[in-house]
Amino acid sequence: MDANKKMTAVANHGDEGRLGQKLRLRRKRRGLSLQTVASASGVSIGQLSQIERDLSQPSLRSLRQICAVLDMPIGWLFEEPASQPAEDTGLIVRAQNRRAMDLGAKGMVKEMMTPDACSGIQMMRIVIQPGGSSGEASYPTKPGARCCTVMAGSMGFELNGATHILGRGDSFAFEGTQHLKFWCEGPHPCELIWTISPAIY
């Protein structure tokens, strides 16, 4: 299955693959109430309920806090790939074996392009549907750098209050401690190659 067909399949799979459903399942398995997780993570119970029902998506900071309370690595929220050759492990990620995270409420799907063993850098393929966005500006808690290239469609982003529009082939980079919000600009899906250092998932 090529990358475009795989992305379509991921975007259309059932609720069991959604981020909120995975968090709810983990909470239930841990025997924790919504109130307990909300209080311990600093997220309101109403917001947590919406996240679990895939009506809202948490910021990266909130997601880390929720995952910490649930005692689960954030990487578990990505779909597990099919089995891969032993010689690829820790080195190669085949297109058909990328792990994916479906951020349904944001109209966004992320595919991991780098192996988990490489923690110094992380590359993702991101597809954002028209009207989809990252949500509110993120507030990173760790230093590092980010860069992005637009492969298809148009992307809008706001960095520290300034808005920019990028088209196919355009790219940008910035220090990871800056506040960023990004979205699909226009009527067609936006495809990005996003690189982060160090890895955050």
C-alpha cells in the first residue's frame, strides 16, 4: 500500500484508532475516574471528557500530563505498524510500516518517519484536511528546533503572533521554545514534512 492510500485508510478507520478512544481505554484499564485523571493532570474534567470523545484535542503539554497520569508513553497513541524485517529495526521505517496518530477533531493525521531508537531527531509526515489546524498556539516546555517543508497544498502558521502563508515547496525553521499555531490554508489538504529535534513522541 503506498503512502497516500495508507493515509486515507488511517484517516477513515474506526474509533478504536482515535486518540481520545485510546486515552479512555487506558484510563478504564487503570481503574481511574475522569475526576482523578483531570485533577492529577491539571486538565478540567469537561475538557478531558471532550478529549476522550474526540470532540477536542489536547495541547502537547496537556497530552504529556494526561499520559503521565495514565502511566503510558505518549508514543503509544500512534498506531502500531505491521511487522517489519529484523534488519530494519532501529534504523529504517518503511512507508507501509509508519506508525500513525489520528487527531480526528483537528482534521490532522501524523505519520512517524523515524525509528523510535533515534531520540535526537524526529521526522513526521502530516496531512491536514481543509479547516483543520493544530489548535491553540503551543507552549513548548523543552528547548530544541523545528522545521517544516510543505509538500502539497498551502499551510498557514502563526509564530509569536505573526501570520505567514506557505505554498508547495516552501519551508521554515524556528526555535522550539517559540509559540506556534498552524493550519491548512485553502480548499485542498495540506501535506507537510515536519522535523523536530529532539524527538517529542
